[in-house]
Amino acid sequence: MKFTASSADLLEALNTVKGAVPSKSTMPILECILFERDGDTLRLSATDLEISIVQTVPVQFETNGTPESTPIAVPAQRLIDTLRALPDLPIEFTADSDFEIRMETDQGHYKMVGHDGSDYPELPELEESQEINVEGGLLGRTIDKTAFAVSQDALRPAMMGVYFQVGQEETSVVATDGHRLVKLTLPGLQAHTDVDFIVPEKATKLAGRVVEDDEICTVRVDESHVSFEFGNSRVLARLIDETYPNYQSVIPDGNDRHLVVTREDMLNAVKRVGLYSSSMTNQIRLDITADTVTISAEDVERSSEAEETIHCDYDSEPMEIGFNSEYLTEVLSNVDCEEVVFELSSPNRAGIVLPRDTSDEAPEEDILMLIMPVMLNTYA
């Protein structure tokens, strides 16, 4: 294999696929990126056996009597570090039959040894897959607004991914870790037949990192895998083969206390007061009256406390409720609106957070967030 490419273009493509390269593996070849010739383009592939990324990049292949190229697995980290240290200039890449790799520029040459590309694990092919087309910007926002709530608890594997319920009329995308829950309803995203699947968190984040707002992403899903295909990139992942919890059963429908606050005021106050909460519980207290919310925290071990008051609109009798400041910060950070509505019931029942939409236009997505309270001493 022999080709010439821009070092910047090659580095950009490598930075895309490196997300699937494991930092340490019992199979050394997995710490490499597979180089293959695909017509007039170079195809780069990486996998950790659960998630794979494929990216194509235009290069100038040598055609003067060069034999048909064979795939080669190139050590990922050393190659990326080398290109990152170079300015943007043409680089000539050569790999011989002994898988010795040589890179030459006007400034010097660099040599390393790769692996036989035929030993690289084959990437799975989706069989009898269902195809769903989605606008890139919508997919990116969906991933951004759900991935933060995915569980990190290996004992609850179903909740370690983002749950897609694609229907013939609309789609719901859900993530929860048991402390907070996000449900996005997408009226404009439909499929010919209903399909549900759970995508690992890492795969959704890699897809969100690659997707461009102005391109169409094709999502293909079969019984065991899902792929996100856009432009010159493809993210492929093994689905989480578990039954997702019945999240609808934990969304309360009797929360009749409505608290309206300016999102930015509430978010900034929670961030500041949360700095003074217990490092063990991150607990903050909300003391809610008709027109004010007093947010307070105390850390007895460090002899510190904080309190702030913001304006609100509240339609019920005063109440106190506690939340984890980090969870509440993340929830408020992922609502795109000027004002938010808290639908509350009692200090020991989940609260619902919704954007207060005052426009007449139908949104591309409807978001509902749920956050569990923490028990305060006053009603323990």
C-alpha cells in the first residue's frame, strides 16, 4: 500500500475512528487502526468488539506498477501522535509485504511496524435491518439531552444505554439512572414498523461527536446491532440485549403544584449553593413560597453553608423539598428555554421538569425530565 495525503486530513479522519480504539486490550491488534483501499479512497476502521467506527478519506494512491494493496493494521496512538506533531503538509505513506510502515515528509521520515490486516476482526454486517432517516441536528440534540442521564451501574445493564422507541407516528428516546429520567418525544421521526432498541451510551456519544447538523443520518437496526451512517462515517454498535424498565410507571400524573422559574436564575443559584453542600450527598433544600424560592445548603463537616433567593411563580401552599444539586444542575442545563416549570406533589415524590414554551410553533421535540428528591431532616 502506498499513498500520499494531507497530514491534517488524515489526522482528522483518524481522530474520528480512534473513539473505538481500546486503550488497553488483550488483543494487541485492537490497539491499531485498519487501513484498507476502497477504490480511490482510504477506509479506516477501528473496533473494541462492541463498538466500531469506519471512516473514509480521499488520498492519492500510487498507481505506477504498485501491486494491489493489502490491508494493514497500524498502531493507532503512535500514528496519531506523530501526525498531531506535524504541520499541515503532504505525507507519503508506504507499507510493504512485511507490514513495515514508512512515512515520509519534506522534513523527515518515520518508521514503525504494523500487523497483517487480515488478522483484524471482521466488522459485523447488519442483516434484514430496518432503516430510519433522521436529520443530523435532531439526532445530535437528542443524544446531548439524554446521554447524561444514562446509568453507570453495571448491575442494571439495560439502563446503561439510551432507549429508542421508534414508532409509525412518533419516536420516544429515554434515558434514566433511577435518580433522574429524560424522555424526548420526536413527532417528526417515524418508521414503517415499530422498533425498540437500547444503544450503549458510548456509541451514542461517538455518533453525536461525528454527526453534522446539516446532513441526513441513516440509522439501521437489526436484532443485534445498530449503525449510524452519515457522510463518510459509520458508527456500528452491538445493542444491549436487555428489557428496558417500564419507565412510564414512574412518571407521576398527579403532580398538581406548579412552580415557574427563570431557568438561568435557578441554574446559576443551584450551581453556587451546591458548592456548599455535603460532598457525600450534594443535598440542597428548596423552600418554596408564592413568589420566591430559597435555595440553601449546609456542610456540617466543613462548617460551611450558603443560601440564595430567586423570584418564582408558585400556585400552591408553601413546601420544602430537597434535591441532589449535581442532578438538578444537569437537568436544568439540558432544557432549552427561558423559563421552566416544576410539577411537584410532595417532598418525597418525584418532580417533573418541563420547558415553559410560550411560542405557537410546534417544537421538533418535546422534553420531559424527572428528578427524584432527597429526604430532608425536617420530614425524615
